[in-house]
Amino acid sequence: MADRVNRPARVWGMASPATSERGQRSGRSRRRERRPAAEHPAPAYITRRIPYYDLLSEDGLDLIERHADRILGEVGVEFRGDDEALRLFREAGTDVAGERVRFAPGQVRALCATAPRQFTQHARNPARSVEIGGDHTVFSPAYGSPFVRDLEGGRRYGTIEDFRNFVKLAYVSPWLHHSGGTICEPVDLPVNKRHLEMVYAHMRWTDKPFMGSVTAPERAADSIEMCRLLFGADFVERNCVILGNINVNSPLVYDHIMSGVARTYAAANQATVVVPFILGGAMGPVTPAAAIAQAHAEASVGVALTQLVRPGAPVIYGNFLSSMSLRSGAPTFGMPEPALAYMAVGQLARRLGLPLRCGGQFTSSKVADAQAAQESADAMMPALMAGTNFVLHAAGWLEGGLTMGYEKFVLDCDRLGMMHRLLEGLALDDNAFAMDAFLEVGPGKHFLGAGHTLANYQTAYYEPDLADSNSFEQWLEEGSKDALARAGELWKAWLARYQAPAFDPAVDEALGAYLAKKKESLPDMWH
Amino acid sequence: MADRVNRPARVWGMASPATSERGQRSGRSRRRERRPAAEHPAPAYITRRIPYYDLLSEDGLDLIERHADRILGEVGVEFRGDDEALRLFREAGTDVAGERVRFAPGQVRALCATAPRQFTQHARNPARSVEIGGDHTVFSPAYGSPFVRDLEGGRRYGTIEDFRNFVKLAYVSPWLHHSGGTICEPVDLPVNKRHLEMVYAHMRWTDKPFMGSVTAPERAADSIEMCRLLFGADFVERNCVILGNINVNSPLVYDHIMSGVARTYAAANQATVVVPFILGGAMGPVTPAAAIAQAHAEASVGVALTQLVRPGAPVIYGNFLSSMSLRSGAPTFGMPEPALAYMAVGQLARRLGLPLRCGGQFTSSKVADAQAAQESADAMMPALMAGTNFVLHAAGWLEGGLTMGYEKFVLDCDRLGMMHRLLEGLALDDNAFAMDAFLEVGPGKHFLGAGHTLANYQTAYYEPDLADSNSFEQWLEEGSKDALARAGELWKAWLARYQAPAFDPAVDEALGAYLAKKKESLPDMWH
């Protein structure tokens, strides 16, 4: 990282139409630029201004890569039921035997070389487009919970109404750059039609970028087709407008759904997030170094597949590693071993020159208590120090991912604001050094009324939404509310003040017709 | 930092009599070695095996040092009512005008040069002696709260019984290396006699190292005198056995009590912790860079004073920086700006070649809720990444330091265990890479029963005391307890299982006689 001396204190990475790397916008996208921006004047994404934390030496990284190469060569990866993936790997000169693909040392790395180091994911509001990769960081809500929880309703199955609520909450938060994907499972909708309503909700109730379906290749195709209606087919062909997050069936297996979904997004020039999903001791060895090498092998093979489908297709090197409780065998979160792993993974992703998805505000706690906050903090900070570019599960995650929490969501968002400030680094300019204030105030006096303080106090410190720094007496007077109780009030206030961003009625009509036709064409499936 | 490749996974820094740098032990200290060790076979302190995080470039550090020099030269530091300190500075060739001392650029740095980079603080149990400085980290409980809090009793003034309870809890925790100082104020004792009972409690109910009184030079002298009874006067003359933590009257003032206390400890070859106490916007400018430069100036002047008193006396470069709420002006904790400051301060301390006190599990929350845990985590992690050697306030802190929490204490201790593991780094040896497991298990199978898993699962991951990773159903069945409720059970269990370490009756008698004589010689003072 370059020196931070004499750079301005707060230089947010603000996306603009000029950041589009893939050509001119369509008429439809140009029209979008005249629409009002979202409620908060907030950064579209973070541009990091602090150095990366390098845990391992180059020798250590070499060693991990060599072990990943050994796994890829001596064990290999299976692509189950996907002849097209096997054909692509065979044609690329790898060793394909049945469904097992083995790789020569360095071969996968070479196949990843065409993937872009950084790409723009476009939002329907161009001011909300995000840069993924390089020195940038994007925060996205948690993903995939069957349950939701709030203080009053307790834990219950998620519905499409909950889903829409979280889309709206993510829109209101200035600190989430992305609307996410399956924020919670809308279990009140048929399994084979949920994706249509989820993608529509991301298009309709927010103007932030979002993710598409990955539960079947045809649902991924639906997600992309809906994007063509929103952004214009030409624009979609030339620009990334949607992400699909696939989990590897760790250890060392891609099933035909995952690889098929990856191929679908890549073929459409849309981004796949390739995520080895390793609960240490279960889907991988119990020692972190082995899990890191395995994850590196698995992720890079998935990245390679996208590049065989379409060289240059945007793709994100993902990582999901947990530890395990010795007492119960349950996965644990926020523990130090995955934290160390994230740091190593950040270095490995930079070596490959790929955007990294890693970390999140993880916890195994059932409620938004001290355990949840500690684990979330300790899972997130190392991932950010390591240079993570795309943080899925940045807000709302509870109970090992089984539950999306309303209160947890706003607590996490508040901390994401703090993390914005952290990644900004220290200003070291003349104003920041305040020599005038020292000369004005002198020994033993206070700075509260100093000119420098008055000129700077409104921007000097992050002002949290939820932290209570009042006196004990004032806190008592206000009802002795803990952070959970305050969060229970805040998310309702956010929903109350939510205002939908404008939406082109013609696009809405086209999407409605697409959804109606699709729903009609399929019988409802409930499992 | 050197490479971690092929180093053993868990190499704790275990103190031993051999680590004493200052000569042979007295007869009394040799006798101590035969006593039983504390309950837990745990590390006496941490030896860091991960790299430091360097936030700033050398240019950035130069800039901070230049501004600290400007503060020291253009404004200066006042030593109020301490003619001896002023005499020492005058004789050292600094510019003393009235009580104001001004320094030429680099002059303070040069005066700090005789301070040791690292020293041993001896415990009465030699296996508990700690190394302070270098690559080592020592955790110590929170300090100075007038109030205590537990779930049942709520918030109330602290008593000597609370004080003893916390000494015992810190003894039971394997993750606290140090017994601390004024863990809470025993307000049921006269102000001028509290120190006697506090120091005695640290000597009697634990065998970990501890801190002495700083509220008056004569109370510091009492603390040292009691150490002479415990360790032997010869041993104390040649070895550090006690720390005194002094806060600068920031900005840029030392009152005669603080400088007198520092001189008292230094003269006895005992360690002073010199701590600028800056609530940003109040005792220093509101911009972090200025507060860092001010803190650097203030701390290094205090260090210099100890070296003028006795060159080579052990001393710790301390730091306490908080941010401020824009809404209320109240200090805030766990915020990103102090986190960035800690990182810079770590680099500055290493440049000076001094042990660093920084960070802590800080919060402004009144209770051990999500706010408390998030703020504590975010205040601690950056301080550790920055290389902090001595962490005061590592456990128990609530409400900006006004309250010592029983539940917070055990929650914090659990996280200190995690931080031990984090600072240990990643093992990258053959066992850690588990190639045998990959060859045994193969694609699509699980590792739960693999030989490598069975051989490693008991040591692979930190096992928290308080985090609940059980299923939702099991958690319900067990009473739906949040972390706070579980912590309320744990501290009681710890107290119940506490067993006092053996104590030499002759020493106890000598201490008792000293306390009786001292108490008799002074009228009780209550303010």
C-alpha cells in the first residue's frame, strides 16, 4: 500500500458511470441515471486505504500452494453428472478419468489467468454500482437462512414478506453496498418459484446490486433473463449485473447443479462466486492449514471452469471455513483458527489476482447477545485486514446461518459503518495534526471549545446508531435498554422510513409478465 | 517476524527462573519454587508468533515523531509541584522555565534510550513470572472502577470483598497472566488505607504478578515495602516485582503525585507504566493524528523521567485514547479511530524500543450485551495486531471504566483464550497439511472419523467456555440462556472452585504486622 500521508481523510470510493469497464450503456441504463439516488448519500463501496495484513511469508504461501497442487494432482476433484464440465476440462488438457479431474502442478493456476482482477457489478442506479476486486470492499447481507427472528415474534420460518423487509432494510442502511441474494428463504412460496419473487424484490425495492438464483441452472437462467428485462440485453451481454454464489460440495466435489449454475452465469458474462464450504473436521481436515489448501484447490478449480466457459468472465474466489466444537462436533464461528485462515486466504487470492469473498459477521449464537457480537466482530475484522473484496453475510447472520435476525441485522450494519472508517485509515495532514490547537490550548486545559475541535468534531469520529455512551443515570432513565432492545426499535424505525426508489413502469410490467408466464408454466413444488 | 513454516503449532512462552535477567534469586525466592503452581497449567504469558500489523509507512511515523517533537519544543510539558523532577530535567540539559519543560528535537527520545526493551516482572510463583516487552503479551484485569455489577446485585459500589473476588477470578482464569492493580475501588475502606489491603490481596490470594498503589508517593512506597517482605529486599533491588500505572494529566501536565509516584517506583527499580489519558476532543485534539502525537510526547517524557531517576529502570510506554460521541460529548470505546491509533502507537513504541501498554476490552455499555462485546472485540484486536505487550483492562471493563462486571469478566476471559490462539499463528507442518487424510477420505466423503481428525481434534480448535454452538432445540431445552446468563453462572462456578495458592505463614505474619502498624499510624480518611 502507498503511504497515507497527506491524503484526504475520507475518500470514499464512489462509483460512477465512468467506472464501467465494458463499453457504453444502453438507452435504458442511461435513462436510469436521471432517477433519484437512494435515501442515504453513502459510499457505493469502500476503497481501502490501509495496508493488507500479511500473516504468512512467501515461503508459507508457496507451501500452501504446493499442497493444493498435491490435492489437485493426487486426489483430484469430481464433477458429478456434468458432462459439459468434464468435456471442457478434457479439452483444456487436464487428466479426466470418469468424473474425476486431476491437474498437473500449476495447471489450475494457469487456467485462472484470464479471470479479471477487478470488475464492476452494475446496479440499476449507476451511483450504486460496485467495484469488486482490487483495493475495494463490498458489504452484502447474510444469505440462505430458513428462519428469521425478531424480539417480538421469536424464531419462525422466513416468508417473502420477511425477504422484502430485509431488502428494504439493506436499502436503508448506508453501510450495505449490496442487496444480497437469498437473504432468507421465503418458505411460503413454492420451492421452484421462490427465485422469481426474490430476484424481483431485489430489482423492485432497492436500487443496489444483487445476486441471482443458484438452486438450478434454469433458475440461474431466469435470474439472468430478468436482468435483461431490467438492464437491456445488450448491456447484460457486455456488463456484470448479477452474481451467483455457488458452494462446492466439499470435499472436492462439484455436483451438476453447482457446476451447471456456474457455467450458466459465466456463459452470460455474469459473475460466479465460487465458495468451498468447509466445516473443519467434517468437510475437510481438522487442521486449518489443510483446510486452507483444500479450499484453495476447490475454489481455483471452480474459477478455472468459468474461464473455460468464457475467458474473461467475472468470477470471485470464495472461502467459507469454520471451526468445530470439541464437545459437540457443531460448527463454531468467530474462533481464532478461521480468523488466521482468512488472513492466509487473502494472501492466496491476491497471488492468484482474483477478487476475494471471505468472512462475514458469523455467529453460532441463537440471539443477538454478547456471544453473537464477539463472534461477529472476530470473524469480520481479520477478513477485512486480509483484504476481502466481497463480504457476504455482513449483516443479520445468527445461529450458524440458520436464522436471519432483524435486531442482529441493524447491529451488524452499525458495525459495518465502523469498518468503513477503519478501512479509511488515518489522516496525517496538517489539519489532523492540529498544531494550532496545541498552541491555542496549552498544558492542562481542555480542547472542547478549541477552534480546531469545533471545526472537526462533526467528522472526526464515527457516530454509531446503537451504541449507548450516555451516563448510567441517563441510561436508567431511558429504560435500561440493552443493545438488543435498542436494535428492536431501530429496525422498525428503518422500515417505517423506507421509501421505495422510483421504478420504470414499463420495466415493472415486463418483469410482471415474465413472472406470470414462468409461474404458469410450472406446477408448484414444495420440496 | 520470521517465517512460521515448520514451527510447532503451540509454543507458549513459559517463564522460568532462567528468564530472570537481573541476577540470582534470594533464599526466599528459591523457597517459593517448591510451592504448587496455580490450578491451571496455562501459559505465564504469550509469545507472539504472528507478524505485527504496520499501518503507517516510515514516512508516516517520521511525521508523527516530528509533530511530537514540535509539541515538546513549542508547547512543552508541565511538571507541577515536583521540584525534584524539574531538577532532573534541568540537569539533563532541557529548557526548564518555571514548571514548564521544553525539549529540543530528539532530546526526549535520547533520554529514553536507557530503558530496557523487555523485562521480567517476577511473580511469587516463578512459573507465573511474565516477560514484558519484545514479542510478548501479558493480559491484566480492568482497573479503577468505583462500581461493580453482577446480574443479581446490579450496579453497586465496590467493596474489598468484590476486590478479593476478582483477584480470585483472575487467578482461576487460565488466560489472565496478571492479577492487575485496583481491580475495583474498595470503597468500604478508608481512602488512605485501601492500598494496603489491595496489595495484600494480590499477594495472598493469587500467585500471579500484580500492580501497586499510585494514589500517593508514600502509598507507592508502602507497596514496594510490602514487596520487600514478600520477595526479600535484595531480590526487589535487583528485579522488577511490581508495576505502578500512572496517568498523565493530559494535556501535557504531570502533577506532583503522578511524577512523584513514577520517581518512587523507578528509584526502587520497579516498573512504571506511563499512560497519557486522552479522551479525544477533551484532553487532546479531536483528530486522531494529533492525539497520537500528543500521547507520544507525553509518554516519552514520562519514560525519560524514570530514566533520569534510575537509568535502566523498567518502564512501559502506555497509551489510552478514546473517541467521543458527537451527540453527547461522552467518551466512546471500540470505535475505529482509536483502533487505527493503536496500530500507529504500536509502531511508535517499537521505534522507541519500549514495551507497550495499549488497548483493552473497552466499552461504554452499562451491561455485558452485544454493544459491550462488539466494542471490546474491536478495541482489543487492533491493539494485539499492533503488538501490545501489556494489556490492562483486558477483562471486566464496563461503562467507560466506571464499573467492573462479574459477567463481563468471564466473557472477556473466554475471548482472551481465543486471542492466545490467534497470536500463536498457523501451523504449516506436515501434520497440519494432512495429506494422509485427503488420501484416506477422498472426494465427497467426510473427515469426522478419519485418523488425522481423531489424532488432532482435541487440540485443533479453541474450545470456548461460554459460546453456545448447540442446536436451537438443545439451547431451548437448556433454558434459552443468552451469553450474559451463562456468564452469570460461570463466575460463580469459578469462585466455588477457587483454591488459594499456598502462602508462607512467616511472610503472612510479616505483612500482617506491617499493615497493622501502618493502619495504626494514620487516621482514617474517607475522601
